[in-house]
Amino acid sequence: MKTSRWWQQCSVISFLLAVWLPAWIMAQTTPPTQGTTSPKPQNDRLQFRLVGYPRKHNEGRIEVFYKGEWGTICDDDFSLSNANVLCRQLGFISATGWTHSAKYGKGLGKIWLDNVQCNGGEKSIELCKSRGWGNSDCTHDEDAGVVCKDERLPGFVDSNIIDMDENKVEKVRLRPVVPTKKMPVTEGVVEIKYRNGWVQICDVGWTSKNTRVICGMLGFPDEKKVNKNFYKLNTERQKNQYHLHSVACVGTEVHLAACPLEFNKGNATGSCKGGMPVVVSCVPGPQYVHNNGLKKKLKTTSTVRLKGGAKLGEGRVEVLRNNEWGTVCDDRWTLLSASVVCRELGFGSAKEALTGARMGQGMGPIHMNEVLCLGTEKSMWNCGFKNITSEDCQHVEDAAVRCNTPYMALENSETWYWDSSNVTEMVMSGVKCTGNEMSLSHCQHHRTVSCQKTAAKFSAGVICSETASDLVLNAPLVQQSVYIEDRPLHMLYCAAEENCLSKSAASANWPYGHRRLLRFSSQIHNIGRADFRPKAGRHSWVWHACHGHYHSMDIFTHYDLLSSNGTKVAEGHKASFCLEDTECHEGISKRYECANFGEQGITVGCWDLYRHDIDCQWIDITDIKPGNYILQIVINPNFEVAESDFTNNAMKCNCKYDGHRIWLHNCHMGDAFSEEAERRFEKYPGQFNNQIS
């Protein structure tokens, strides 16, 4: 009996060893897989905090306390799913966004996690895949941040959330001693928001570097000395409350909160022995000075510009090199470099350094890569950078900025959108803006309102949007595809019906004879931040039986041949008979096609191709004499559809016609060259042979 029981026990042990031992051996001998793994859960509870500047209580640079040390998380592979996990650990219900490239400032010490990949349902960030604790190839320029939805988890109480910012500096203002209606306010007492009021900063030890930071965050590029004696008498008469008694900026910070600060003890306000409230005087950029000469000087001398932004002071960064505008690659793009751009353009320091073509993709050359500024340079060309090659960067990596701009109190004065049924009078008419004005009053308009008592249906209105489309023509393709065709009249009945021929065609001996047509292809890209859609809905599209298609826009492009003095000598136009996505960049799906009465439009990152061999894709030059001309193509010429930038809607080429053949050269978008190069183009005397230099 004992022998049998012993044998049964041995059998069980042998079976367990047979199952467990090979698995244990495999676990010891199998090499670890490469790439991301799930970090081993820690016995010690992780702690989290949101820090940085400028920020609200529900956003900031995410920092993790692990093994007795605070550290950051790298933005490589970061996603909204990661942010959702972290926000829940911070006690918020979810995330609304996340940030990259140290938007809230660079952290110090360890970078604890890199290549974090959550699915969004994990209870802790340590359960997500990553490279493991402390294993990172990042710098603090890549610190990730999160923006949490400002709604707490019900009943959430957790000691793992640490708020280190009892003394926050979020809002700063200049209070003028002498009341003024002039905006912006450029000089006054510096005040910071504290609890339900405003408090001052003690000026003992105050430096010009501190002033530079204050002016930058308030939207001003420079600072100047201030007459303290004038303010001393005034401030002595007032009761001041000092919350900050020491500020030590180096001058390149984008926000006061980034400087080393010393607050009064006990989170209270105190006095300023031997000093007075800080007073600063800032120099506004040319855009904010009521001096047209200064504004013009900025426009003609600047070698950097912003394109594609919805607001003043934001956009894709473009620089002028060899008389041609090009973009900047976002590799190592930081707030310091972005601030140099902003100040050069007459704004303050940068609020955001945007990567990944967040303000739309440019076209043409990419001039700079890996820009490294110290923050003190007067121009981005004074910063270190690398020349670009086609392998280094693509336009999906175009850098952009959002700059600090002065507060103008515009919401108190230029415009409402309301139901027009109760309109009693008109206050403006004949308004014509360039798009760069600060208010409607700065635009051209009738001196006397010409429709003062007209019906309410003529009241103007707007619908505002943060994003818009931006159409750009592929200029090199026009130049490469141009040719002349003598087309028989009997093949042009449909074109005549759509008014695609010159006026003299009406008196031709139909169907005999021919028309001489200047043909070319048009490839129209949407490089904006919203799809280009026709203004009219499909219910109002017009069916053209001759060509068998719908027109969603009566005129989509203008084709003009101009003389050397700008006079129009021949013209054509193209209705948008088929606004659709012909092709798209890699990773972008087509959304619009005309077949079967489909939706029409051009998706962001896609283009619509009008081939040279389709009807109306031409200019009728039958009556044109040999000579030198300018070919001009304008997209969306009547501004029927909103775009973020209309300056790049026109394309021009120098044109040589000898009566039998035609040549195009110097084809370029209207904003592609410097003003000097554009003047040379306009004054071009023409070619005397077909040799293009």
C-alpha cells in the first residue's frame, strides 16, 4: 500500500517536472524580443504631477516619480491613448489632447519612459508597452505633455498626484498709470494674477533680461528703458501688494513662469523694502504701430514669413534664400528657434513650436534643417542650421509657430454676427480688405455709406473657422506640358457652348476652319488644413448635357495671356466640372470623386489634375500675334471658397510665341519669389530665340 502511494506521488512529481522544467529552461535561454516591452509593475506606487509653463491646472508636462527621482516621458510614439491613461491616473476622466517637443518647457533629470504605446484601457502607464524604465535615446527637447478634460473622476482621492505649483504664474498684464484708450498698452506696472485680484512684483534686483521676457510674453519683440522717477511718485500714493520679490530670468524664456522665482513666504503678499513695483516699457512690432512706413519696411526687408495660419502671428515658417521662398524642416525645432522667428516678425516670444506640418504643407524648396537658436539672435539666419537634401526632409515635416501677440481689446470694439431681421442702419459699405488688417476700420471702404437704408437682406455676415483650405498650382507642370494645337471647329461645339473660345469664334465659318489653342495641364494641390468644397450644394449644381457632367462652380480658374504692360490680350476660363481627388500623398485616402453624382472637393494632401487634352483646358490664341507675353493662371479667382492664403492662388510664366511654336519659362506662384525677383520678372523684355537661359 505504501509502495503504491509512493509510486503515485512520484508519478505526479514527474508529470509536473515534465511540464514545468522545459518551460523554465526556455524562459532562461530564449533571448528577449527586440523593441517595446511592458515595464515590470513596481511595488512602490508611482507618483505623477503636471508642471511647466504656461498652463492651466489640467494640463502640463507629465512627470513621474520612480525610484526616488522625478523624470519625464519622451514624446516618441506618444498618442492620445497614452494621454488617456495618464489623465485617469491624475484623476481626470479622459484626455482631450497631448503635446510634444517640450511645449510646457524642458524637464530636468531622468527621462523615465520612451516609445510608450498604450491601447487606452490600461489602469496604469506602467502596464503599457515601452522601452523600459530609464531606457531612452531622447533629450528633454522631446518631453511629452498632456491636456486632460477638466472633469474629475467621481470620488477620486489618490495621494499619488503631486501638485508642486502652489504659486502659479499664469496671467501677466501691464497696467498703465495714466488711463488710455490707445491699444496695445506698451508701458506700465507689471502685475500678475493672484487669487481674485492682481498683485505686483518688487523691483529690487530687477534686470533688463526680466523685462525682455515680460515684453516677449505680452507680444512685443523688444524692450526699452523706462523713466522710473515718473512712476515712483505715482506708485507711492497707491497701496501695493507684492507677491514676487525675486526674479532671475536669463532673457530667452518664453514665459515668466520659466524663470527662477521667489515668492513671499506663506503664499502671502508683503512689502518691497528699498524698491517699488516693477515697471517696464516694451517696443511694439510694426504691425501694431499706426505708421504705414514702418509696416512697408517690414514687408519689403524681412527674409522670413508665416503662411497658412488662421490668426495673426501664427503659420508655417518660410524663409527667403536666393530670392526664392522655402520652408524649414522640423527636426530639432524648439521654442527658442520659434521665438527668434516671432521676434524677427515683430511679435513676442513663441507660444508653440509646431512640427509635422501643423499649419499645412508648403511647396517648392526646403531651405533649412535642424535649426538651433540660442534665443538671442536677431534673425533665424544667425542661428546654426544644416542645408537640406531631398533625403533629409519632406514637406510633411514643415515647421510652424504660434507667437505671442499683444492684447488689442478688439472684442470691445470691430464686429457682431446676428439675425439681420432687426437691422436698422448700415454703418459701412464698399469694404475691401487685403486680409492683413487689424480691424475692418483699417480696410478700404466708402467714405459715405452708400446703402444706408437698404433692405436687411444686404447685411454682411461671416462664419469664422480655425482652419481653411489653401489651393496651390503646380507651376513646373504647366511649364513642362505646354503646346499648341490647331483644333477643327467641328470638334469645338461643346467648348463654344461653355464660352471657352474667344469672341471671334462666333463669326467663324462653322464647322469649317480651326482655332489655335494654347494647351497645358493644371495640377491643383490643397496644402491647407481643411478640405476645399464648392460653395454651392449639389442641389444647385448645373448639369451640362454636352459634356455630360455637373458644374459645382461656374468659374474655378482664369487663364489669361497678358502683354508686357499687363494688358489682357487673350483669356480662358475653367468651370469646376470635376472637383475631385485625382491623387493623394502617401497615407491619405481619396474622399471626393465626380462619378455617379458624387461629392466634389479636394481633400487636404490631395490634388485635382486637369489634363491638357480635356475641353476648355486652354487659351484660344487664334487672334494673337507673335511676341513676348505673360501667361497667368488664377485659382478660385472670385474668392467664392474660403482659403487661408490667397496670395499663392496666381501663377505666372514668361511666354515666347513665334507664330508657330510657344515656350514658357520662369513659371512660379505669385508669392514664390522675393519682391526684387518679381520686379525683374515683370520687366523682362522677352526672348529673341528659343534658347532659355
